[in-house]
Amino acid sequence: HVHVEAKDYSLDSMKSICQQFLRFEEIIDGFLPFHRRTGSEKSHSYFESNILSAMSRHGTFEGSLKAVSLCRTANALYDMMNPGCRDRYHKLNLQNLRTGRQPTLEFRQHHATKDEREIVAWVHFCVLFVVNAANLQPLAGDGIITDATFDELFEKIVVCPILREYYSKKRASFESRD
């Protein structure tokens, strides 16, 4: 798992990170192996989908994004993103912030690997995702943009041509196997 420090982020920055993760969770699934995606046989053993958890409480995807924007405290945000008895077992885990164990956001979605290039790419992806999403304004109000694309992820959040090319190739290799 990758931990990205988040101790100095405001509540609005944390909301933005969470909303962008909800928007792009399925896109991220697309460039990871099938067994690390929502709906795979083993996924429930290792992580829960933040999208599905939020939608189970707020009905729709747009309702879930709005619920994030309405959180008035950090603890409300942590509970919204990681609900239930398996709270820390979500692709994006905020429970370390809740408990004070360590001031990090934890990305649990990636599989174990010894491939150095893959490790470096994933760590770089996670750090850029957090840093750049934190600088966006939280989505609010009616007409929240819910659609997300691979291109948008790498043009607005993870702005790195090398990572874009790397994950484009990963996505293509997984699509050819699916």
C-alpha cells in the first residue's frame, strides 16, 4: 500500500481529493489487473469500492459527491468515505487520519509487486493525485460533473506525460486480456 502524507490539508482540500477519487475510481480500475478491480472475486478480501460504499448510503453517484461537499468535519468525511465495520479496507483509506495513527491517506488498490518500475509509477501516481486534487476546489451544488475519462485524469489531476503513457499501455494490455 502507498501512504501519502495529508496532515496539512484543509477540509476543503480533503473533500476535493475524495471527490476526485470517487470520480476516477473506475478509470484507475482500468489500468490495474482484474483481481484488483471492483467486482473481482478477491476484491472484497482486500478492499472495498469507495464509490459503491458511498452510493449505498447516498443513493446515486452525484448524491455521493454532494455528500462529500456537505461534510462539515474531517471525521464526517472519513466516515462517509470509509463506512462500516470494514472501514479501513477501502481503495482510498482515510482511517489513519481518523485514528491519528499516522497522518496519511492510504491507497490500497494496487497489487503486490517486485517490479521497480511499477512501484515507482504507482507511488508517483498516488502522490501527484493527492497533491493536484488537493489544489482543486471541491465540487458543489447542482450539476456536479460526474463523468470522468482517462484523458481528464492525466490532463488535470496526474499531470505527467510519462505516467500517462505508462498507464495507457497498462490499460491497453488489460483490455486485450479482458
